[in-house]
Amino acid sequence: MEIKVLKPILGANDQRAEENRGLLEKNKIVAINFTASPGAGKTSLLMATIKALREEFRIGVVEGDVSSAIDAETVSKEGIPVVQINTGGACHLDATMLSNALANLPVDDLDVLLIENVGNLICPASFALGEHRKVLVASVPEGHDKPHKYPVMFSESDAVVLNKIDLQPYVDFDRDKFYSAVNGLREGAIIFPVSCKTGEGIDRWVSWLSEQIRSEQRA
Amino acid sequence: MEIKVLKPILGANDQRAEENRGLLEKNKIVAINFTASPGAGKTSLLMATIKALREEFRIGVVEGDVSSAIDAETVSKEGIPVVQINTGGACHLDATMLSNALANLPVDDLDVLLIENVGNLICPASFALGEHRKVLVASVPEGHDKPHKYPVMFSESDAVVLNKIDLQPYVDFDRDKFYSAVNGLREGAIIFPVSCKTGEGIDRWVSWLSEQIRSEQRA
């Protein structure tokens, strides 16, 4: 008698994330999920990224926040299609929220979707959205010990952007310790030290990101 | 026939929080719950607070982190009784975790318990621990819009410590906007601008905290 081996049924969120991924690929959209602490500078990084890539790619944005539409308003002023998700009390975006956002975006006219997750270094790590890459935004004033304290998020991110390097002279931040902690969690992790304020390092970050987008488009 | 009106049954966490509160009061311990974003400077504030108050009060500490014992080691070097709680994946401390920590602290010999919650501006707001006061630690480089984005935590905190004011000259932080946002969420909110690095403002914060402790001891 044949023994049936059933694949584990995906959890509801993972199943919805796969549907999102299907919709994104059908529309040839590459999606990037940005996570960070509150105040690390996700929105500033998004704005710098939009400025650098908007000639090459048609960009859309999803903003996730517990409350307020401050970030969506900032993005909208640039004439970029944007949907604000207010999670109410929830501390992360989930795949259903992204699915609802996709239904409100002009998916026929986008190449890239930048998703700004809720400011939280813990919970968003547990909820796949259907994204192609995860990018963690850390910042110098938060301190070099953050990878040790929030290891899951760091270990699951394809790249780490270390923002606010212009504040390095004024704080106790050991960049070597930060780099080795990140590399200990994810071997060969790519780290981009940047200052969204001065523009330092943005070129290298944007060049990596556009190569990731082109690589997914070819896939 | 008499109609019985049942009080709503407390949730499991609230019930445990009440038990913690009973244990704290039986032992005349005043407990303060510190919440913040990752990297706002909770541990630095705790260290400054311990230094200022250790002559007057016998202090114990509970450190909450997803992972690592970095903060507990820092506290322990000062000869202060400390328990580190590693939450695993959980993004907040709950009352059962505090109950376990209390069982591992010399409760007969403490006047004050400083509880450092997990770095997260969202979820810890939903879990009472049995504490007497909640203090939110914000920091200047996080930006003045944080109260709008994380309103529940700000509205539930008895005091807000605004740390890293020494970085004010180097960042775009509008202190008036921050103050009015905090006051909009909690009228008459007490805000303490401090720098744990230079010591500026610590006196006023510590003076308020010790008055809160004495007031609870008299109650």
C-alpha cells in the first residue's frame, strides 16, 4: 500500500505570503521588506532610495505603522504611489495586510515595491509578506550590541544598512564589534554604512539594491 | 430574585500581575517598569539611577531581553541583585516572567525594583506586570514624531525620560513638537530631558523618582 507523505500545511500567514509572491511575480514587481527599530531612519532611507532609483524603476511604497500617516504623507509628496497600513495595536505587518495594500496599488505600473514595516526589531521577523529581500536598518546611536539582543531579525536579513554614521564622533559605537556580531549571525552578511543626512554611503547601498532588483527581474 | 452581577474575570496576565503586586507590597517593594525602543538608553538610565539612589534605597533589577545577558552583567558588576529574563522570541515581559524573577530575588532585602522591559515601543504596553509606575525612555536621535507613531505606550506612561539630549546639535529633533505630542496623549505628562552620557538632567529625574518611591512607601 502506498504511503502518502503530506507536505506540512503552511500556516495561514505563509500561505497568504505565497499568494502575494505570486501576484508580485505575475506583475514583475520586486518587493523589499525594510525592518528597524523605531527611529532608525527607515523612511529617510526609503526617500534616498526613491530619489536614486526612480529614473530606472517605477516604485511603489507600503508604509506600516501602528498609528498615523506621517510616513505615507512624506512619500506621497514625491508623487510616488503609496498605501499606509495602520495596524491598530499590532506590532508587525502580516501577509494579509500586504495583500490588502497590493489591492490598492497600481500593480500594472510598478517595478519595485518598498515595504516599510512597523518599527520593531522582534515581531516582524516572524511574518513573511511574500517579499524578495529583507533589509534591516540599524543606526549608530542605538549601539553596537543590538545584533546580540535581537538575533533573529539580524540573522534573517539579506542586508543591514547602518544609518546615522554622521553621529559616530558623538557616541560610543564600536563599528568592528557591530560588524563581527552581524557576521556571527549571518556569515557574509552585507553591511552598508550610510548617512541619510549627508548622503555618505548611499551610492554603494543603491547600487547593491538595483543589482538585486535586476537579478530578480531576470529570474 | 437577586440578579448577580459578576465582575469581569481578569485575564490570566492581569491576575498574575495582581499577585505580583501583592507580593511586592507585602515586601514593601516599589516596582518601576522601564520601556523603550532598542537602543534608547534604558540600561544607561538604570545605571545612572542606581548610582544616585543606592545610598537611600536597596535596589534590585530585572533585565528583559529576547536574547543575551549583556545588561544583567553590566548591572551585576555594581553589586546589585539582578535577574536576566530571556524571553526567547517574545517581544515583551509578562507578569508570569516577573513572578519567576521575583522568586529569584532577595525580596526581603529590597526597597525598589527596577524592571527593564524588552526594547519595543508596542507590545509591552499590553502586559501589566504589577508595577507601581511605568516610565518610557525615548531618545533624541529617534526623532520627535515617535509619540504619534506609538501612542499607546506614551499615553500609558507616568513619565517620559528623553535621553541623549547631548546629540541635539547634530540631529533634526524639534523638542517643542515632541513635548506637545506627548502632552496631547497624556495631559500633564512629566518629561525629563537627560543625557546619561554627560549627566545633564539626571538630578531632576532622580529627584522625581525618589519622591514617587517614598510616596508609594507611605501609601
